[in-house]
Amino acid sequence: MKIRSLVMLACTVFSVHASLADDKIKRSDYQRPEAIPAPASNPLTEEKTTLGKTLFFDPRLSRNEGMSCATCHSPDHRWSDGRVVPLGSEELEQPRRTPTVMNSAWLKALMWDGRANSLEAQAVLPITTPHEMNYNMKELVERLGEIKGYRPLFENAYGDTEITTERIAMALATFQRTLVSNTSSFDQWVEGDEDAISSSAQRGFQIFNDEAQCAACHKSWRFTDDSFHDIGLDDPDLGRGKVIPVEVTIMQHAFKTPTLRDLPENGPFMHDGSMTDLEEVIKHYEDGFIQRASLSKEMKPFELSDQQRADLIAFLKTLDGGPLAIEQPELPEE
């Protein structure tokens, strides 16, 4: 009996240690990076960041001078706009929710459908799109060239006062790369502070990785696999399917996996802004999606109890690091 008891105790201890080891491995998958990446062609500099920040908040980048990048990517709305569908030029509604630009330094494909392959390429798109800022870069370069206050900003950033499309895009991209989520209670827990998050949130972390399989798509410290998936929303928008050949079935109705960091309290969520409650989002993944040929292979039904959903939501809330301490710049004078 003693031998049997010792064997059982050893097995129990081994099981606990194995579980803890697995947990440590899972935690390490979510460790924050030490530095912000930037391409060699556009290194991070303080001067370029200052210029990019000024451009980002300047409504003169739009044709009617009424909309800046910050209109849709507002620091007060977690660098989105809080709207189900954003308003663009001439107050025209756009078909997709405004995604956050936080942590975009690590993105390889941008926009919901991935049509931009760099922050530099993405920076120009909202400016030139008719239903957004509705301007063209040639006229914008001319307009900024007439604003005396921009000359020292461009000179500090690039060594001379020349204003070009490329320099505008590089500065905007540089500023956006500096928008990195603050350290959250989850990050503290990942680093070893066992009391940083509640027991409920810790259970939610396990559910996130196990029963709900959220980690299949929401990977890494940014909680995204940077890929595209059809999650079965009842929406005719083809998403990535509009960008690549139609015969690639798996990309029809597929949209970029959004980050789960710094989620707004009441949404909106999903690319179409159709959900405003995290419990509603979770239930969609449980068994609320529609079946079709393009549905992501990661979409597998599961069932959670009310307590498990509450734990999962408690975990998701630990990913909130709070607002970034960024003040709006003083705009250059004519």
C-alpha cells in the first residue's frame, strides 16, 4: 500500500509539474518583444516621429481639410473611431470597421483585406481613397509646401526641406510604429507576477488556449496570427477574396485576424462592426457561424459554461494596458 501510495503521489507531482511546465511554455509564447522593428529603408528617428505625428493629426491632409488620420484612428477610441462603420469624405459610410493602428509595426499585411504590404504603403491609401480623405498626393505635396511651419519639420527629419510623397508616407509610418500597447496586467503575469491577474482570468487563459482554441488564430504577444480567415459571418463582403484570385476558395470572405490587445469596452467587434458584446463574440465562435466552402478550418464548434465564458472575458480584459499618453501636436502655421 505504501509503495502504491508513493507511486500515486509521484504521478500526481509529475502531473502538476508537467502542467506548470506546459503553462510556462504557453506564457512564454506571449512575451513582449524588447524593441520596435523598422525597415532599414525607414529607420526610427525622433525627428521623423515628430513629423509623422504632426501629419497624422493634421486635417489638411484631406481634400476638404476636415479629416485627419486621427479622425478615424483616435487616441480616445483606442486608435480606432468607435463607430460600427466609419464616416469618410462627404460623410459617406465605409463598408468596414476602422481597425486599430496600435502595434502595427509588426504587421506584414495591412488593412482588413491585406492589400497593403507595409505601413509606408498603407499610409497613402486613406489619403487617396475617394470615400476616405479623398485627396491626391501631388496636390497634398503642393499644399504642405505652402505651409511654412512644415519646412523645419521636414528638414529635421530628412536633412532638407523637400516634401515628397515618399517622405510623407515614411513619416506617417514611423509615427504609427511608435504606437505600442502599454504593459498590461497579463504582461506582468507572463513575467512571473502570479498575483497580477485574478484566478478567473488565469482559468480564462487556459480556456483561451484549450477548450475554446482561440490561440489557433490569436497568437503571439499581439494575439494575432497576421493571417486571414473566414469566420462564418453572414456578410456578403468577400474580404481578402477581392484582392487575390477568386479560385482561392479559402480566402473568400476572409479577413485579417485582429489583435485582442486593448479592446474597446463595448466594441464594435468584427470587421463589419456587427457585435458590441464580448459574450456575443464568444457565442459566435462556439456555434454561431454559417457553414460554407471558404470557412476557416480553425472554426470548430465547442461549448462553454456561463462560468467559462466569464473567465474567458476576465482574461481578455487583462490584455488592456490603458490609453497611450500621447498629446495632440500643435499644427504648423501657414
